[in-house]
Amino acid sequence: MDTAAAEWTARDDGREHRPPGRRFGAWCAGLLFTGVSVVVGFRAADSDGITPVPQFLAFLPWLLVPTAVALLLTLLSRWWLGTVWGVVLLGLLAWYIEPYGKTDDPSGRPVAELRVLTSNVEFGQGTASLTTAVRREKPDVVFVEECDYACDALLKQDLSPDYPHRRAVEGGGSEGSVILSRFPLRPTEGVPGTMGMPGAVADVDGHAVRLQLAHPMPPLPGQVDLWRRELGALRDAARTDPGTPLVLAGDFNASQDHAAFRRILDTGLRDASRLDGADRTATWPARTAPTLGAQIDHVLVSEDFGANRTRILDLADTDHRAVVTDLTLHERR
């Protein structure tokens, strides 16, 4: 019996069937394609879905790997319909991996400059590393998430001389958050949430700038609705007082592949990382970034700002990387 006859045998009804090895490869490819298709389908529908879809959406670019593996299996299995399925999925993933949001530059003349740094210090564990980075980078405004009581005390002790102005929500574990500023601050109500999200209005060289820290709950199983609501509260805050320039920064627990985060950008905010070509640079988890991870820490700014020299910093003893960016405030026309 020749090779072709060995690979393809006839059924009693005259139909051909794949050998067991090829059938297994086609089944594996189909299972991989099905899983990826569910996630991509929710992305196409502009929805975050339910667990585990939001968790997989955070790592959307990495779905290229199982899709490519499955596509190879379809070729080895000679499952041509599956090959078409895989090519379509790869095309959709490539489309959605493209950066999201506006990038147009402000048209007015520049009137002020400020450097902003945001860092999640993981229950205060990375505070010492953060203070070292602050002394090195010399930001004008620092947003600190998961700043527990010990973190708050250390920041007061080490940084108060350089950052005399602060707004804080005190708390233990992940609940505490702090905004430190070289500029005078006027307190605002902030955004209510499970974890602290303080706000303020800074006097930046005579220009009012709203500062709002972001730290909504992560999309843990059973808490996706809470995560979505708290991101919605940040979106509502972004719409408040549109006449005042805004810097909204922190750990959003969301990437551009989450619909709830894109709706914040749709209020007119720009991601400083996108403006400066650092989009898709992973900030979490720090132990595997930048090789494997997601960008969930952001500095979002209103259209009044330009951004440059955005850097992603590695800090010790925290599972997040810090984001620091130089902003230029422009006069509105």
C-alpha cells in the first residue's frame, strides 16, 4: 500500500477520514481557536464580558502564541478550513493590538512643565525603592498606590522637605494612596472606591491642574462588576470640570484591551505612554515584564498636555513597574 493509501483510508460509506494523529492535531487546534475566538469576540463587541474574559483580555497580545501554534497544527493536519479560521484570528489580533486613543498635539503655546511619576508599591513593600527613584527622577507630582500606614509614615519622613503638599487616603494593605506635590494643592473629593483614590487641584506656575489618583479594584473572579463600576467612576470624574486640565494617573488594573478603560480614553484623555511611543510596555507583573505582562499603570492627560520622555522604571519589592513622564501644559485656544 503506498503512502497516500496508508494515510487516507475509505469508510464503508465511501467517505475518507483523517488518520488519528491528524484528527488529534485538528481537535487541539479547534480547541485553541475556540478559546481565542471567545476573547477576540468580546474585544470586537467592545465588551469585557465575564470571568475569565477580562483576565485574558489583559494579555491580548499574547494570544498570538496559541493562535500561531494552532495554525501550525492545522497545516500539519491539512485542516484547511481551520487554517482559514486561524488566519482570520491572527488578522483580528494584529488589528486590536494596534495602540488605541488619540495622539494629536495641543495647539496652544506652552505655559508650564511638570514631571509626573506613578507607582504601586504593593502593600508598602516597595516604598524604600520608590523614595530612591523619586530622588533620582525628581518628579513634581508623585502618585502612590497601595501605600499602607508604614509607607505613609516613611514618605512623610523622607520626602516631606521636597514635597510639602500632599493628599492622602490612609489605610492598611492596598487601601492607602497618596499624592505628593511640589506645587500647592487644593483638596477635592476624589473618587470613592474600595481602595483610596484621592484628588486635588494643583497650582502649577499659576495654572490650575486637576490631579486624580486611580486605583480601582482588579477584575478578580466574582468582582468584575465592582471593577467595572469603579472604572466607570473614574470615567465620570474625567468628565467633571472639563475646563480644567487633568492628570489622571495610577494603577488602573486595566489595559487598552479592556472596554471599561477605553471608555475613559473616549472622554478625550490621552495616555502619556501612547503619546511618547511607550504603549504596550508592560508594567505588571514586574517579575516577568517586559517579556511577559500588561500595561495597567498609566498617566492619562487631557488634551491640554503634550508628553515626552516617558520611562518605565523597575523598582525593588513591588509587583508593579513605575511610570514617569514629562508633561508640557499648553494654553487652550
